[in-house]
Amino acid sequence: MSDPDHNKGPGPRNIRTSVKEALISALATAIVGVVLLPWINLFRTLPLYMQLWLPVGFGIAIAALLYVPALRGIYERYAKQIRLGLLVLAGAGLATGGWLVFHALTADDQCPASAELRLVTAPENVTELTMRTQQYMRENRIEGCPSIRWTVAVAPPPVHLADAFNNGWEWREDRRDQPYARLYALQPDAWVATSPAEVEELRTGGLKSLGDSASEVRVGQDQLVLAMTEQRREELGKHMDDPAQYPFDKVWDIVTKKMGMTIARPFPETSMAAMIGTSNVFGGRNLDEADYAQAEQELVEDGLGADTVTSLLCEFGELADESRQQRGDPKIALLVPGHSVEDFNAGRVDGCAGTGASTHLIAVRHHDLSKLDYQYVKVTWHGQRSAERETLVDHFGAWLGKHPLYPNAPVPAKGTVDEDELKEVKKRLLDQLRPQLDLRLIVDTSGSADRPVRVQAAEALRANSRMLGPRDRLQVFGLHAQSRNGPAEVTGIAPRSGPEHLGTVAAKIEHTPFDKWDAPASAGLAQLGAGDEAVPAPVVLLTDGRLFDNEGGSQAATVIAGALEDAATVSGLYVVVFGQDRCAVTTLPGTRKPYQCVTAGAGAQQAITRAIITVRGWR
């Protein structure tokens, strides 16, 4: 017999139950959505990895609770009701989750365009300031949407700042004897300066783009320190327990004479921290004016060729890794801001991943080393004033004053450099202690050097016009051979020119044929040294590095050293290698003349900057 109920459809009771569950689910979805809305907005501000793992962790936690005996007993007793509740919540959760996914996929369309603002500062502050701007943007979202976006960039070096602010952030140069202008980068809305003296010097010079002093906000403090490895700090402790209790000149003599260390700092032209530090060195050592030139020359020679605090830390990190593999810690102390020591040890140096992994730095503090007062300065450009934009800039400045940079940095009660002191040291360094430079530039014009050297070298020269003073002169030659292994030829590219014609010189390099064969650098030096020039001058060689292959293989260093020693009108050789990450000849035995070889890497402009300042002392 057949079951009379077998073919019947769902009864009224089942329909009523389904409708009831659907209505309860809809109502629960609405309630859950309203209750969770603040938490959803908070959830959306979390990093992506937390958004992915938080729901998984929540589910795991619920599953784990079911293994608690008391909770499991309750579940077994009221299994039907709990299952119904879970189904309702699951439906609400799925609906809410679907809404979240839809909202996430269409967020760009739903969020209004946020204000885009820009901030500039010294290279060593970019990492910390970027973290502050990200925190600010997270805290100032409106209904989950970003209300403002800050971009942090590197400010031009000190010798360029006045021109940058005066010229609307434009770089002025000549190209083929015609004026040419380009932006350093996008115009900033604010600037975090290293010292109030830096700001006042520019303001008293008549700058109209900087806000008045009443709008400035102190947004952080730090102090310059001598940074050295743990091994060297222990060695210093054998001579003095607390260096701060001794005069600075005594500390300097112990470090440099008894311990045999050198002290390195970046170039003052390209680092305000180094400019202030140089003033500290001159004053703290109680030097006579007659001794300034020698003291500055030592700092240049021992500076690892670094143009910024960041590049100095990078160079030291590489040197420390090499030294530990060979003979222990390097005998070098770095004159840098104190927070840079923490950045080094934590591996936060921009562009130098892995610093601090094998070598840690210790900060040695002294009251004669200046306090750094970081100032937030509003920038307004002529014809671009906006009340709404200025309000946003002011709001961030006030917020940054309450969330300062380097809040845990110990600083002395006094010791901030003043405007007059800063002006004096800049004038002394740039006008008196930097000797006149007669630079000869040799460009490898072989075919292999075309792509890596031609455009990079020309642009790097243009960008360094302000590194050359009005008395400096530059002469450019090409080096090549007409055939494979043929005799070297040195040809003129640009006659002796001043910095005002550097754009034209760069254009001549760009239009020089790079279609010959590699020629030995030693032969090029011999031909330069055979001229009738009366005064020996340094030579900077720009190459892709392949010309070293023509120097006799394993004897290349000896051959180049002999040519350099015999070249009467060449005072030293500085080689910049483009397109490779190594120098085939790192040292020259048997010559009294200075030699240095560096790779340009991704920073051709910085490489030429280092070369110009380094070779000034090779007279």
C-alpha cells in the first residue's frame, strides 16, 4: 500500500516556520548591521592581513568554546533552539558580509576625492614622518573614507633650498645656452626643518613662500651624537667612563689619537645635520681659525663619500659587514642625529635593508653637540592660496605637535644652534674652506658605455650646478679607441667652463657619439698628464667599468697606479662606475696620489655630488 502522505507538498506549518525564520533573519540582519556599523568602520581601517585573519580567528575561538564541558552540555540540552539561532545569525552574517564585500569593491566610487598634500624634510626624517602621516590619516577617516592623503618626500639639500623656495620649487638651468626650468618635485604644502635657525636664515633672506614664525610648530627634538660600534664603545670606556663629563676636545683626541679612529659626517652642503655638526666640531675642539681648513679636510676625507645621513649609514653598514668578515669592527665614529642610531639598529634606514643585523651602533652623547629642534613650517605659493587647504595644513601641524617625532630621544637642556652661528659656518665652509676646483672630467665614450653613461652622466651634471662655486672650472674629455685593442684617444668634448654653463656642457655630452671601443684608463691619464697645464688637478672618470678589462688583467691596479703617479698634472683619480654594482679596481698600490672608485647605483646625481666634494682636496 502506498503512503497517503507521500506525495503531499509542504504543509501550512512548514511554510509558516520558513516565513518566520526568514523574517527573523531579515530583522536580525538589520539589527546586526546597525550594531556592527561602528565596528565595521573600525575593521576597514585595519591592515589587510588583520582583515583577513580576524574572522578566521573569531571562528576558531567559537569552535574552541564548544569544547568546554559546561558549554557543551548547554548546547546538547538546547540544540534545536541554538541551531535555529545560529542559522538566523549565519543568515545575518552572510548578508552583512555580502554588504561588506560590495562596499569594499565599490569603495573608490563611494568615497569622495580626498585632499592631496605634500610634506618635505631631510632624508633621515622621512621614515619617521611617513609613519606619523599614516597614523594621522587613519585617525581622520570620515565614515571609513580617507579625508586627506599626505605624501612625504626628501627636501632639496641646504645649498638648494633658498633657490627652490624663491623660484616656485623650480630648478633653473641652461640647456644649449637657453634657459630651462623643471620642478624639484611637486610643490610642498609644509616643510619639517631640522632647526629653527635654518628657517630664520631663509626668512630673513626675503622668502615670501614660508609662513610667518607665529605659525611654526615644534614637532620633535633630538641631539647630534657620535655613533660607534659596541666594541669601540667598550674601548672608549677604558679611557673615560662617561664622555659627557669631559671637554669635547678631550673626547675627540681620545677617539682619534689614542683609539686611532676617524670621524665621519655627511657633506654640509647636502645635509643640515652635518652643517650644524661641523659648527659643533669647530667650537667644541677650540680650534683657531687657521686650523679650520685642515679640520674640515679631514672630515671630508673620512666621510665615506656620503652626501646625507641616510647614505652615510648605508655606507657604514656595508663597510661594517666587510670589516667583520676580515678584521673586526671598523674604527669609525659617525656624527649623526641620535634617532638615526635607532633607525640603523632596527633596520629602518631607507634604501638599506638589513642594517643592524650584524653590527649595532651605540650613541655617545655630549653637551657640546647641538640639540635639533624640528620645526613644522607652512608653505604657501603665490597665486595658489586656498583657505581650505591651509586649514588642513594647520590642523596636521597642530596634531603633529601633539604626536612629535622621536618622543623618547634624550636631549640636552641647551645647545640649539642660532641663526648667526649657522650663517657663519655656512659662509666659512662654502666661501673660504672649499678651495677653487679645476676639475677634469673623462667620459668613457665607447659603445658599451652609451646606454648606462650618456644620459645619466649629463643629468647628474646638470643637477650639480650648485655644488660648483663661481670660481670653479670644469673641462670634459672623451676616452676611447678607434679599434679593438687600438691606441687610446683623448678628445675634447667641452672646453674649460664655469658652473653657469654646466647645462651646455651636459648637452655636449649627450650629443657626443658613443660608438668607439674601450680604451685603458691608464693611457688616458698619461695623455692628460702630457699637456702643458701648470697646476695639477683631480680627474673624475665616468665609465661602465669595461675599460678596466684592457689594463693587463690581474696587473690592472699596478698599471693604473703607475700611470697616475707619472701624470704630473693629475692630482688624483675618482672613478664612478655606471651600470655595474662593483669596481674592478678598488685600490692602487705604489702611488701617493688619492684614488677612489664608487658605483653610481640608482643615484647618479648623488654619486657626482660625492665626487665633486671629495676631489676638492686633491690639489
